[in-house]
Amino acid sequence: MARKKQEIALQKELNTQEEWDDAMTKEGLLIVDIYQDWCGPCKSIVSHFRRIKNESGEDLLNFAVAKADTIDSLDRYRGKCKPCFLFYGSGTLVEVIRGVNPPVLEKKIKAHLTNELNVLKGEPGAERVEIRDPEFKHLDEAERLAKQKADEEEEEEELEREVTVVLIKPDAQHRIDEIMQRLEERGIEILEQQKRKLTDEEARDFYRHLEDQEWFEQMITYMTTDESTVLVISKGNSGIISEFREILGPANVEEAKETQPESLRAMFGSESYKNAIHAADSGEKAAKELEFFFPEFKVPTFKVQKAKKEKRKEIEKTVALIRPDAFMEFKDEILAKIKEAGFAIALRKEVQLTREQAEEFYSEKKDSPFFPELITRMTNGPVLALALAKEDAIKEWRNALGEKDPKEAKQTHPQSLRAMYSKEEIQINLLHGSDSFNSAKKELDFFFPVEQTLVVIKPDAYENRREIIQKAKEAEFRIAARKELVLSDEMAREFYKSHAEKEYFEELVAHMTSGKSIFLVLSRNDAIQGWRELMGLPDPTQALDNDHSIRSIFGKDIKANAVHGSSSKEHAAASIRLIFGEIQFDHDGKRVPGTGDLTEEDELETTEDEDAEGEMRGPNGEIVRTDAQAAQKSDEEEGEGGDHEREHEHEDQEGEHGEGEQHDEGEHKDEHHEEQKEEQHEEQKEEQEEEQKEEQKEEQKEEQKEEQEEEQHEEQKEEQKEEQEEEQKEEQKEEQKEEQKEEQKEEQKEEQKEEQKEEQKEEQKEEQHEEQKEEQKEEQKEEQKEEQKEEQHEEQKEEQKEEQKEEQKEEQKEEQNQAQKEEQKDEQKDEPKEEQKDDGSKDGQKDGEQPTA
């Protein structure tokens, strides 16, 4: 057993794909003994390996044994009992030796160790040459031929014909035959036809995008007073939508008559909204109108022959950083150059880095002399982080950047971005780019971490769920969890509690409880902001004509706007917890198995969604991979020399003037590679001859067999013990599970009791609250009565005062009347006297007396 422990210490055991992948990431020379489970690894060579290891004293020389039965990367080696040793230089296959030949093994180990150390030191002329196992050369060729044959086979594909809906309005009904004739002359086929008188509700729904027009109400009246003719049209296997828009002419009749007098609207329209004919201007709108008028219509299909499959483009993502000095002065120019170079900006974020964040991001360069200046420059203003998408994006962006030293870039590649956008007073360059696939993945996670957001496909868009989910996949979202349910009133109110004060809240709750909704947890880099951009404005009627957001395509109004999305990390976490319970996600955004409140059906649908993701397509047919899929693709390519990271392995370790220097391997490497292969082929012949001599030594073979049998016997015993221990562990786990279930049941019972108590308390509180309200109402009524009495009393007093005043006024009037009467009497008495005086005066004047003045 002591011997066995020493061997394990010398040779690392690799039993899973994960352990294999981890071993391939280590630097240095790794010698792997590939074995089958039924025969075990080669033990006779272990003492030779130990001696070589001790003599070299080199930490970068390591040994391992790998079980082919359980490692997918070694599937070609399964079922072969002949010893096989694979040599890996920092994860690259550089040698294959079959059979046990100690002298040859020792010679090869020493030669490859020396070369690997020189490569790692960067010695001139040192090169790590990747090979393929010669034994599988015929398999590689067979696979290549099979793939070529499959690519060349003719393939029949069934496609839907493009159709659109034409609405001939009431004002053109008397000329329907002329319109039909015009369509037939153009080779347009009428697939469906019906007369339809729109209701007020239908007309408003159909023309809701025009409700801001001043003539909207007049148009609704006009469209609902008489019948219209609705057609479904197509034109062979070609497109119809854009062609019919040309035939139709401008929406404004006056403009149509002036600019396109031969168009249908110019010939049959009269004025304004009475332009005779309506037709959709896009495929999405045509589909919606077809569903509106002909929900049962089945779109006809046609078959085409594809002579050869096109080579599918794979889209890669890389990180570009516009550093603060460039951001402040050249941002717009650089963004324009990025678009000119054919890059799509998949993600974008403006960041103000702290010193700690900058040091973390450039931690691998902390020993470089330019590190202090780099950190200072990266923190003196905002950084614009971009995720650029394009075929071969990492390599293409590095080429666009040019040399790391801006001065050298100006001399060798004056049109490169680092040459064009630099400053004399700044030594480092102003633009950054990922130098490998792993670096790009790491930098994406740094600036655009994988997030989860909650998405709801509302009842009004349930029938469009497949199209919406497809759009999410095309935008690189991973469906981490899925649940279909009809919200209860209580849950809907809780879910939209932030809208409780809005005037449309009750309508929203009623809508969300009216049918099935689909709840999705979507994972992606920068998922929350990304989904909100894809989702669009809350009110679909405010969307621009060229807006292709989900709400603009599938939404109807601000209440029935098709989808919902979380607005922040906190909101997303709370919403996910409300719908899915305590659910967890791994680094790649996948749900951790066993977490979350999902039924078996929910889990099955989620799994089907993930399986269906496969290779997602962009708008031009290119493959768009999520980061997890891209990582998987990279792992698959490692065995075929396709790993992008190795392509850039020696690129760009930043020096005093930048991030490093690029190395282009070119044609010289290919020629050298062929020479190396020929040398290796000759060496393999010599090794095979020596191997045959060694195999003739029957005594050694017998000893090996005996040792192997003994070791197998020991291993079988160990395995039996391990199996017994595993069985005991499983039994203990089952017992623990049963105990946990019982405890959970007891806890649930206790929780139910507590909930019942709480409900009773709440009911009592409600009753007390109602009683208090009733008492308050009674008190208010009594107070109102008292106030009314007091008011009546006051009114009576006021009335009495008014009456007294009136009486006093009447008395005064009576007194005045009496006084006037008395005066009149007195005046009447005095009048005779005055007349007598007047008579006397007149007599005196007659006698010649002058009157006094």
C-alpha cells in the first residue's frame, strides 16, 4: 500500500472531463498514461518516471494517469489495452508513444522538457509544435470526407410564402373590379377575400397608431359606416410586401397624384384618410393584420433545393476599452471607425473605475514598469467599455488596434487606431483589446457581469410566446428558469405593488389575472439593461415607426404591452424570489439543480428551451453563441488545434509602451511544422523497431502481467470497499432525507398553525377596526345632530332679532306718518293766514308802495 501511495503522489489521477480540462490549463510538460478501467494503468514504468522526475528536479515536469472510459476527450482511446503515453506541452499535444520502451520514453521526455522550458522562457527559435495522433489519421480523414459529402448533398427546404393583408376602404367599393384587375395584371394572387364591416372597437384597435391625428374620429366614423373588402395576397415564391407598397403609393393622396400618378392610391383615392387602400409596411405588421382579420388562415408553403450548405459564420465577442484620455477627445471618431470595420456593438457601458478596480483588472501586469501610469490613466476619467461582436472578433480587433507602442504603430501601421488616436505626452496607448478567448470571457464578466432578470410574457401576448422567446434567444439570453401560471388577484397585486398608486392599477391587475402568463428568468451579460432595450417603451403606441422592439410588435397599449421586465438588480431579485422561491444560479447563469420552486413540468420546459437554443442565429444567418456555448465550442476545438487562445498565446504582454508585442506566425511556422512532422515520423519508425525488440523479452512481459494481476486484485478489493462505503453513505443519506421530510412536515404544520393564529388575529383586528369605525360614525352622527340643533337655535334667534327690527321699523314708520299728518294739519291751518297776508300785501302795492327787496 505504501508503494501505491507513492505512485499516486507521482502520477495525478484524472477520472473526469473536468479534471482533464483543468490539467490541460497547467503550464509545463505533462506525461499522461491513458488506460482502460478493466486493465488499469501501466505500473512497470512508474519507477522510471520517478527516477526521471528526481533527476530533473523540475516542477514543470508532471505525470498523470487518465481513465479513458470516463473522459470524453479520450473517447478514441477507449477499448485499447496497449499502453499509450500522451505528451502535453502546456495543454498542447506534442508527442504520442505507444508501448513501454523506457529508453525511448526517457529520451523523449528529456527532449520535450528542454523545449518546453525554452518556450516558456521565450528563447529565440523555441517553438511548441502541435501534432495529431498518427493512429487516428484515417479517422480524421473519414470525418472530413463525411462532412464534405454532407455539405455537398442537396437538401430540400420548406419555406412559407410571403403574404400581406390589403384593406379596400368603403370609398373604393364601387371600383373594386378595377382594383382587382390591376392586381391580376401585376401577377398578384388573391388567396382570401371577404366583406367586412368594422365595429367601432375593431376600427380603433386597427388604427390605434393614428389616434393622435386630428381627423382620427372622422376616420373611425367613415370606416364603420359601410363595408370594406379585405384580401390576403401573395406573389408566387417571391416577396409581396415591399413590391405592393410601391404599387400602392404614398399615404397622402395629393402627394401620390403628384409623385406617383400610376399608383393605386393616386387612381382610386380621394383625399386625406380616404386613400382607398391600406396595406402593411413590414412583415411583423402583416403578420399582426393577418391574425386580426384571418386568425385561422394557414400560410401556404413552397419547397426549394439547396445545392450546397453555406458555411456558417460564427460570431465571436471581444472587449474593447476606450481609455479616459481617448474617451474625452476621440470617442465619437473611434466609435465611427468601429462601425466602419464591421463590428456590432453588442454591449456598451460607461464606467468610472476606482483605483482598486483598475488594479484588479490589470493584476497580471502589476510587476510591469508602466503599471503605475496605467492605473493613473485608467482612473482619471470615465472608461467606455464595449463588447464587440463579429466573426473572428478577437483577432480582427487586435489587427484594427495595431502595435502596442503608439510610436511603432505610427511607423508600421499608420492607419491603425492606436496610431491615429494617441498623444505625444502619454506613453501608453489609449485603446485596449482582449488578447485571447479566455481573456475576453474574463473581461466581459468584469465589465458586463452575468445577471438574471425576470421577464413576464403577459396574457395578451401568450399566443406570441414562441416568437418572443425566439427574439430573446437571438439576443443571446439564456432561459435559466420557466414557469407558466395564471396569477391570483393577491399575487398580481403583490407583483405590481409599485404601481398601486397609478390610475390604471385595477385594470392592470384584472388584465394580469385574465389568463396564462409565462415567467422567465433570463441570464446574460448585462441582462437587466439588455432586456429593457429589447423590450421597448412601456406604451407601444408611442413607439417609432422603425422601432422593432418586442412591445412595438406584439403590444397593444400601456396595459396590454406584451411583456414585463425588471428595472434593477434589487427588483429582479425580489421578483424572482416571489415567483420561483429560493432559486440559485451558477457563474454561467444556469439554474443550480434542485433549487427554486419549479414543478417537473416547469423543469422539463426549461430544459427543452435550453436544448432548443443550440446554435442561435443572427439577422444575417450567422451563429450567435452565448459565452457558455462559446466556451464549450472552444473546448471542443482544443483537440483539433482550433483553440483561439493558443493562437494568441504568445501575443501582447504589455511592456513599457503598452500591453506587449504581437507575434505573427505566418507561413514560416507551417513549413517548420511539416519538417517537424517528417522528423517525428522517422523517429517513430526507429522507436517501433526498438519497441519490437523489447516486446520479444517474454520474461518481462510475464512479470508485468503478474504485477498487473496483483494490482488489479488489490484495486478490486479497494473498489469493493469503496462500493460498500458508498452504499452505507447512500443509506445514511436516505435516512437523513426521510428525517428531513418528517421535520419539514412538522415545520409546515407549525407554520400552518401560526398562519391560522395570525389570520384569526387579523380577523379580530379587522372586527375591532370595523366596530371602532361604527362607533366613530355614531359619534359623528350625534355631533352632527347637536350642531344642527345649535344652528337651528341660532337661526331662530336671528329670525327673532330680524322680526324685532322689522317691528321697530314699522313703529318708527307709524310715528313718522303720525308726525307728518300732524304737520300737514298744522300747515293746513296756517294757509288761510298766509293768504290773508298775501292779500294785504297786494292791496298795499296797489296804493303805490314799493315792495322791499
